[in-house]
Amino acid sequence: MTARRYLFLAAALIAGVVYRAEEGRGGLFGRTLTDAQQVIADTKINHGDLTIAGSADREDTTYDPGQPITLSVKTNKDAHVAILRVLANGDTTIVFPNQGHRDAAIAGNTVLTVPNPGDVVKLAADKPGIILFEFIASTSGASWLFKRAPDKGSDFADLGVTTRDIAKDLVSTLKVGGGPETAAIYLTVRIAGRGLL
């Protein structure tokens, strides 16, 4: 084999490793999470037999700016649920519970839609990019996460952009590993726009 061919194979191998690393951080086609989003996605919340499933109303999870987003969540046991929306810059908001639905309790094996049909609360994004939705459940409703009221004049509660602090506080307030069963899963949604794949 020639030196040129060895260089080509080495370059292809390196490209494959980079490709796989990006795939592991959230996927392909513009689904790569930012570092701020990855912190929330990587938070170790699962403890016990509680499970949670989350989905969006579009199979491809791709929306146009301003298009409504409807999420669904289901747990295998009676639980309390919160859904966080994490933007690319780390701006984190509790979108459930919200102004239209303040009760975080959900019956096991029942699908909850957020927002519910007829709710005045709407969930949409105005800018192109990737949004991380983190679905969190606990068999205990003691955490502030399930009780936090929306900000004054808003449908949702804003937690700020310091996702490392938010992640630490989530583990602490949920008492992960210390009592109640907890579960989390995330979903990425793409808001289409110019410059994105």
C-alpha cells in the first residue's frame, strides 16, 4: 500500500471517530446538543422501577418557527411529573406543570398531553435550533420541581441558564437514590430554519 493510501485510510478512520462522537452527543442532522443541554441530558436521575416515556406530536420531531408543539408523557406508576425545556444557550424553563395545569400528579399508565387540548397555554419555539425536553418523574411530590409556580405574567417558570447548577439541584431535590423512585428521559426537537439541515 502506498503512503498516500495509508494517509487516506487514517483520515477516514479519524473522521469516523469524530462522526461517532457527535452521534453520541445527541444524534445527526442538526440534533447535536450544546454543552449546556448535554449537562441536563446526562443528569443521573433514574432510581428504582419507575419508568417514564415522552414523545412529541410529530414523528420527525421537526417544527417550523411558531408551530405549536404538543408533548405526551406516561409513567408506569402513579407519579409526579415535570418537563423541562432547555434551549441551546442553556435557558431552562419548566413547561409542565404550568399556568394551565398546575397539578404535577399523573396516574400510572395514563398518557398526559402537554398542553392539554383546550389549554390556553401554548408551547412553541420562535427561533430555529435544537430544543431539549427533559421528562422527569418521581413517586414523591415533595420536590420544588413539581410545585414551582409560573413566573408572574408567564405561563411557565424560568430556571435560568446555569444548567450545571440546575442539574445538581435536580439530583438533590429529587433525593435520587435516597428514597422515592425517580426516572428521566429526554427528547430533542428541531425548529427548522435557514442554515439548518
